Amino acid sequence: KQYRIWDEWDSVVGDAIARQTRPGQIRAMVLWVNVSNSTWMQQLEFMKRQIVERINERIGERVISDIRFRIGEVTGEE
């Protein structure tokens, strides 16, 4: 079920954030997300709890407990 996150990401975070981010990997219920730049990364830190809640709600169970952001590639598929 965790891998549904990739399918749901754009609708969970919205178009503006989706263009600046790309889910990377999940380790121990932590979702690692690539972010285009440090400005977006800082903004997303403030939204982290809300995004975690939306993802878990969309999937229908608690599939992630935290999100970690890092500067990285956001175009194409991982």
C-alpha cells in the first residue's frame, strides 16, 4: 500500500507543490521526498504533518509516520 503514494502524490499535495517535488523512497515508514530547492524545502517542513495526514487518509491506513525532504531531482521517474 505504501507504493500508492507515488500514484496519489500530485492530488495529495496539489499541482504547485507536485511540480517542485518527487517522492523518492520509503524506509521504516519515513517517506523521503526530493525537492527542487531550499526555499521549497523550508516551506514544506511547515506543511509536513498535514501532508503525512493527507497521505495516510488517502491510502486508508497509516503507511508513513514522517517525511524527510532533501534537495534532488524532481523531473521524471525515480
